[in-house]
Amino acid sequence: MQADQAGILDTQLTAQVVNHIRAKIEDGTLQPGDRIPPEREFAKMLKISRASLRTGIGYLAAMGVMKVRHGVGTFVSDGPPEIGKSSLGLLGALHGFKAWQMFEVRKLIETSLAALAAERGKEEHFTVLAEEVAEMYATIDDPAQYLIHDVRFHRTIAEASGNPILAALMETVSTALYDERRKTAERARDRKNSLEAHREIYRAIRGGHPTEARNAMERHLHSAESELAAEQSARVRKPRRERKAKQTVPA
Amino acid sequence: MQADQAGILDTQLTAQVVNHIRAKIEDGTLQPGDRIPPEREFAKMLKISRASLRTGIGYLAAMGVMKVRHGVGTFVSDGPPEIGKSSLGLLGALHGFKAWQMFEVRKLIETSLAALAAERGKEEHFTVLAEEVAEMYATIDDPAQYLIHDVRFHRTIAEASGNPILAALMETVSTALYDERRKTAERARDRKNSLEAHREIYRAIRGGHPTEARNAMERHLHSAESELAAEQSARVRKPRRERKAKQTVPA
DNA sequence: TGCCCGTGAGAGGTCGGACCACTTGAATCT
DNA sequence: AGATTCAAGTGGTCCGACCTCTCACGGGCA
């Protein structure tokens, strides 16, 4: 488990900080929501400077393991797990990920999530799903509100799947995809179709039909992708600039 | 471009650094392999202290976007993309991810990868796959070497899938899973089975049969999981390594 | 009594600038 | 020519001072 191997952590000291906290987490000394000592104290304990300690904490914060609150303290993250949620967008720009590739991943994950939810979902999840569908009906004319319930619907399915890793991955991909489309305004007709699709998904899941749930989700995402593509094709695309020499770039 | 989504970035200044570089990457000014100015210079340009700059760079490095090389410089990452590769293990410990959950994700991703590879793979990929299978034959009695080719085989399939995001996710999950089992010694008979499985997968992919490829991969991973479970259950009375010793903080 | 606001302790955030450690390649010695 | 040395350049660490943000305590006022 001392997995710094491929890790190529910044340096010795940050690695020391990370391992120290990692150990505390793995043996249960530190649990979600717990607070670590003030930086000045902690630095003294570890016999390193405050700056180095902060580097290590920053690393953990970037991974989503720690949460720093100015003026309050530093805590172990206690919300739902996040895997590279904030980095996918940037990595996409860097490596030239295409929207269809992200969508392909999303479809893969969400269809499986739907199937798993149909298999393992509990009554409590079904209840929430039903509520969200109802809310979508109620907010069919309010795009912003509708979107909130749409997101919650998918998130609940993820939770019902019983696989938090898959749920986290869905969150990551969805977020990156959402950033891509944030500027596009959904059309009312799209929401109408979307609503129907969600109802189908809900029924398949509640009925305990994995394959149907998977197919319904597949159809839903497929049409969502088509709508998104249609909207985006109407927009101007900025081309990537060409650069050959690998040298220092002026700021 | 936009203000970082819900981005709970550490602070204003780190956000400034991240956005500055993000912008450069998004408009193509910075590309993989490029070097950014020396910290002292760069800090002066951005009119912030070197410490703050380093915080921002550390954040980007943690996300896998930047690569810092002591005594040389700081570069934009130029290898294959990584999504939370180093964080999954820690997040697993924190949120209590189970091995079966990780395996479930791995199966989902790799089976899809195999199917996609069968659809989209190019001759070059097939050639490499064939070579790796041959190497596996040759190293059937050398666990360490065998493992290397095993990994390369799967990695090549990922590349052949034409979806770098999915490939990166596979890498992430595999790494985390590998950390769990690094101590277990594979048995010769397992490698024998494994080898057969790889041959089947290879043939299905080369033949352009997505469904067969998916099924073959499914079978392969299923038996791999069983073997892993068998090995781990065999070592009862040894639940977790005791890292109490390391609690004493190596100074 | 009870609400409001000032205030200070404590926590993280930023700073600058000295000094250490690592890489690299040019200058020097053999 | 080849091996060795060394200095410049770049990231790594440290110190210690000061700024900003939160929050709770407690006095003042209604």
C-alpha cells in the first residue's frame, strides 16, 4: 500500500506528509470530517517547515482527500468521493479529448449504473427517484430548476448502484461534459423528451429490470447527445494553434 | 476562460495561477512537453510571490497536468493522460472502497475497451498484441517478465480502443488494484490459464468481433478475480498489514 | 431578557529573501 | 580525446513576519 511507486510525488517532504496522513487514514486514526492540527503545530510535529507541510496538504487537497477552510482549519474530506473531478476538463484541453469520447464514457458508465441500480436499488432510492421525476414535471418550464432535478435523478441512480467508485467516475465525466455545454440553452422540447425518458428509466429500475434500465438509459443519453451535437454544430469552433518548438513560453 | 466551476480551488492566488496556465493550454500556447519560465521569473511576471506560484504549480502537478523536475525545470505533462491515478488508492482507504467494487469497475471498463478495440483497432495494434502474446509464451516461467507483457497487452487494447479517456480510467483502476495485490505471488497454473485467455481475446479483437472480444475479456477478468480472491482468502489470520510502526513518523 | 455588534484569538494565506540540492554542460586537467 | 571539476541555473526548503478570514465571547443597548 505504500504506493508512492508510480506516484512520482513532488518531493521527499511532500511524500512524507502524504504518507503520514495516508497512514492515519488507513488505520482509522483519521476519518472523514476529522480535523488535523494547526499548520504551525503540525509542522513542528513532523519536524518540517510550514511551507513544506502546506505543499503536502495542497497535494492532498488537490486529490480531494483534504478540505482546507480559511480561518477555520484543515479537514479530512467528508463528502462523496471525487476522482479527478476538477482535472478532467484541463486534461481534456491538454490531450485533446473530444466531446464524443467523453460522451462515450458517460454512456458506458451511466448505462451500467442504471442496470446495477435495477439490480441492487433499495426502496429508499426508488422513492427519491420518483420524487425527482415528479419535480421535473413541476419544473418543466424552469430550465434551471429542471436541471437540478435532472442531476439529482442521475446522482440517485449512481448511489443506488452500490458502487461508489463508478458513481464518482460518473460525477467526474458529467461535470466535465457540463462545462462544455454550460453555455447552451436547453430547448423546451428537449426537456419534454428528457422527461419521458426519465420516467422510463425510473420504471425499469423500480421494476428491477436491469436490461430494460440499461436500454432506457442508453436511449436517453443517445438523444441527449444528438441534441447537444445539434446545438454545438451551430457554434463557432476555435482551432488549436500550431506550435513546433518546445521551449520556454513567454507569460 | 470561465471562472472555475464549483471549483473549490484552494485560494485566489492558486486559482490565478491555475487559470493562467489553463488559458495557455486551452488556446494552444502551451502544449505537452513545453516548459514554463523559471519560478522566480514567472512569479515576478504574475506579480505574486514564488511561494504562491509554487502552490499553484503543485496543484497542477497533483492533477497530472504539470511535471516538475528538480534542477531542470517545470514542464507541461507530455505522457499519456492520467486521471486520478495516484489518488484512487487513498480515496479508497478514505471512503472504504471494496476490492470487488474496484474489480467491477475494471471489468466494466476493460470489457468495453476490448469491444471497442475489436471495432476500431488498427493493424499496428494487432501486431503489438500478437507480439505481447508471444512474449507471454516466452516468459511463462518468469512471473515478473510475464506481468510486464500482461500489462502491455491490456494497455495496447486500451490504446486500440480509440478512447484515451477510457484508457486513462483503466490505468487508474488497474494501478489501484495492483497496489492491493502486489504482494501476492501468482501461481504458474494461473499464468497458464491467463495466457490462453489472452490468446482468445487477441483473436477476437483481430478478427473484428466486438462481442466475442467482450466476452473473452469478461471471462479472463472473471477468472482473474476468482484467483485473486482465492489467494487472499487463503491468507486468513493476516487481515491488514500493521503500519503502527510507521506511526512514529520518520523524521 | 435578549438581540446586535465589536473585538480578539486562532487558523489559514501571502510574502520575500536566504540558503540547500540537483542537473547539466562548459571549462579544465590528465 | 577522455575524464574530471566546477559553476550557472532551477527547483526544494526554511524562517519569520504580517495579512485575512471565521467564529465565539461578551459588553452595550433596546
